[in-house]
Amino acid sequence: MNTNSTDQGSFSVPPVTLSPAQIKQCNDFYIVIGFLIWVFVILGVVGNSLTVYVFRKAASQTSTMYLISNLAIVDAMVALLFIPVSFSPNVASLATFYVAYISNIAYTLNQISIFFITILVWQRYVSVCKPHDTRYWTKISVLRGMAICAVLLAICTYSPGFFKYKVIRVEGGLFQASPTSLGGNTIYYYLHTVVVMNLVSYVVPVIIISYATFRLIQDLRKRNPLASSQTAKRDLTKSVVINVFLFLVLQSLRPTRYILLRLFNPYSKAIRCQGPLMYFAPFPPFATILNSSVNFIIYVLCARRFRKRVTTILLCKKNNVGPVSSSDGAKIDVIKF
């Protein structure tokens, strides 16, 4: 089998003979990228774990807290699954297995995270801008159903990705990800990867999130910033709005990656040392890790009550936090722990 054969419209990646200077350049780049990835992976796991702990330890849990804690769990898993990106693509064909299988699991979890962010922003929009509909849309049972549907939709969308590549052994005992008949099918590529995946993972969530965020910003401007009764609500809404802006910027690299996966064959070779995508390849997963990791920092900076609880935990002080009431000023469905 000719493992370097290409589909029509794709670029073949020829073998490259590297000089010591080029190898050093690659190694320096991988060290810097690997260090940054590990920093944000650790931040993501620790920060998201603290987020879950803070919200789950509350005597009562609001619908927003329920969504944020579930989002934190998924984001921690996303950060862990992107750890292989921190290693050199030349190490023991790791890039091959990452492209073929691991990245698809990671992006499936990231898609669940995107859906959870969309649900969270929609829930804040309803709570703030449509108070008459709050009681229904902030019920834990309703949000749990939406979360389950989001998980199933993400799995259905990304499950064909596990059949796009097959791992074969090539010269030198190395492995290479070669497109299957499904992965090399032009109709499948344009219908699933270009249309369905971009719609589900970026276009539709961005439309919903952008509209809801615009309305939230309008509401923030109207409210009196000095009203103490609105402080917690404003802090939470600010956190969500900042998360959204970060999401819009960092997730914009994903559609580009889908196109390059098709154009460069094999992709696992294109991302290796001095390959055409060497400098681009780490940035889509790094942006995803960053998106999953910095939510904790945003909550600490913007939500004073959350910051106080984290400080209490880190300083090992006695936790005097009592039951948490809804910041929306209305009784809503809660979970007791």
C-alpha cells in the first residue's frame, strides 16, 4: 500500500532531511509549547476541581451553579486529554495516535463543553432578561435534560471521526494515520466535516451565545451598579460575558483545523518537525486548553463571593458559608447536598 498517496485536492507531505540547526529549532519550539500547555493543563485541572468543590459544598445549589460545576468537570477532562499535544510529534508516533483517536475524544468533550457554555449563557439570559420564564428554564430537571441531550448530540456528531483514519505500520517500524474509505470520501468530508461539524461546533453556538450576551450586556448597562442586592447577580453575569468573549476568540481556530486536516495528507506527518503545519498544529488544541482552564481565573476575578470561598479553602479557614440563595432574587429548583 502506498501510504503517501493523496486524495484529489490535498497536499502530499514529502520526507524531509533535517539539519542539526533545524532539529534544534524544532526542539526549542516544542519545549516552549510543551511548557505552556502543561502550565494551563495544571491550572485547568486544579482550577476546575476547586470550582466543582466550591459549588458542590454549598448547602443548596442554584441552576447556574449546577451548570458551572458540570462545565468545570468537562473542562478538566478536556485539559487532561490534550496533554499529548505537549510532547514532540516525533516521539514514538504519538502524533499518529493523537490525530487518529485521542484528539477526537478530546474534541468530543470540548463539544460538550461548548454546549454547556451555550446552555449556561441561555440560562443567564432567561434569568436576567425574561424573569417570567425563569421558573421553568432554571429548573434543575430541565437543565439536566438539556445537558443529557447536549452530551448525546456531541457524541453523535463526533463518533464518525473514529472511522476516518486507520493506523498502519510504515517503513522503519513507525505508525502512520492513513485515511479510510470514509475519511477520504469527498461527499462525507463536505457534508459532515465542513457543514455539520462547523454548524454544530461553532456557527449555531456562536449565534445563540452572541445574541444572549448582547442582551445581557444591555441589561448590565441599565442596572444600578451601586445596588447591593444586585451585586452577586452582576458579578455572575460579568463572568459569563467574559467567558463568552474568550470562547468566541479561542474557538475560531477549529474550523481552520478541519480544512487543514483535509488538505494535508497525512496530517500526522505535516505537523512534525519542519513540516508545513509545525507551528500551527499546537495552537487549536492549546486554544481549547486555554479556554477550558481560564474560566476559574475569571470567576475569581469577577465573582467576589466565589473568590472569598476559594480563599477560605486555600487558607484552610473554617467554612462559614451558609446556604446559597439564587442571585436572581427568586426561589428556584435547587439540589440539596
